Amino acid sequence: DGGITQSPKYLFRKEGQNVTLSCEQNLNHDAMYWYRQDPGQGLRLIYYSQIVNDFQKGDIAEGYSVSREKKESFPLTVTSAQKNPTAFYLCASSPSGWNEQFFGPGTRLTVL
Amino acid sequence: AQKITQTQPGMFVQEKEAVTLDCTYDTSDPSYGLFWYKQPSSGEMIFLIYQGSYDQQNATEGRYSLNFQKARKSANLVISASQLGDSAMYFCAMREAFTGGGNKLTFGTGTQLKVEL
């Protein structure tokens, strides 16, 4: 089955630790995205990548980093510089000229 | 300025009734796309319907239809014959171009819909 996988579903970390969230897609999509969602809020764009080995900052990139070494994978690292990392993180992908953005199931990160 | 505005934080509807979820948008780009997504409590984002700015007719997908009024910059979602499974958060989103190329989605703050017996 084609789709987007994110692991783990729930993640707990201590304050001050970096943590990497996984996102993999087998849809052969060029573009991939990371969003953050806070309770009762809409999604905000963290980073996006239109092609392998290239990525750009979204609206709230501070405290986050990404890499895009393979078309299928777009991991997100939440660094200790992110002041309020507890949130729900969603990964998405889309083909060129898209009329739909496909989402993964999300990772709920809690920093203790 | 907010680009996508959803003014209804919460809505109630009785089962089998129709409900309209409001969405207004702001853009100066003549080419854009409008989306509605459903987010149940599990957190996944489910694509419902899409309307392109140049589409002449309102989009429909099963029980979902989009009431697109371009001059008023509104793209309301209409759900007909509501079902208990429709209870969820609903997000309106707009596709717009990045400065450096490519596209992104900008989301509204959502409307929590509760379907009652």
C-alpha cells in the first residue's frame, strides 16, 4: 500500500535533548513537508523540501532542522533550541502540480 | 493578516441534517486552490474536497460540496445528511506559491463539528 509513515506515534523526551522524528513515503512524491499543530490550532509549516538535497524554512523553522538525502525520507530534528517543542507533528508529501497534499498519521511529542 | 479565516470554533448539528462550515480567504494571487480536511480525534488529516480558483463549477465529493463564492472570497464546506462519524475538526486551507517556487498550504484554525442524535 502506498502512503506516508511516521514513527513513533508517541514520543517522550527530557528537556534539553534533541529528538528526530521519522517520515517515509512510498508515493514517489517530489515534495515533502513538516507541520506542527498545537491544541485547538491549525497546522503551521516548519520546513519543506521540493527535491532531494534541497529544503527551505517554513513559517516556524527556529529550533528545528531537517535533511533530505533520499526522495522517500524527510526526517525532522527537534533541537534543544526549540523553546516549546511539545506538540503534534505531521509530515506530508505531494506530487508536482498537486491538487492534494497527503499526510502521515502524525507523531505526538511530549517534552518532560 | 490572516489568510484563512474560520469564524466558527465549534458547531453542533443533528444527525441527518445538513451543516455549513464557513471559510474566508485572502490572496492577491489569481491562481490558488482551496482545500478542506477532516481531522478526527486520532489526529490523521483526511482530504475531503478541492476547489481551484479557475474552476467554473462548485466542487462536490459525495456528501461534501464546496460553496465557492470568488467575489466574496469564501469557500464554505457543506456536509449533507450528517452522520455521527462526521464529528471531527475541519480545516480549510489555501494553496499558494512560495517565493522561491513550489507551493504550500496555509491552514485556518479549524471548526470542531459535533453531530448529535
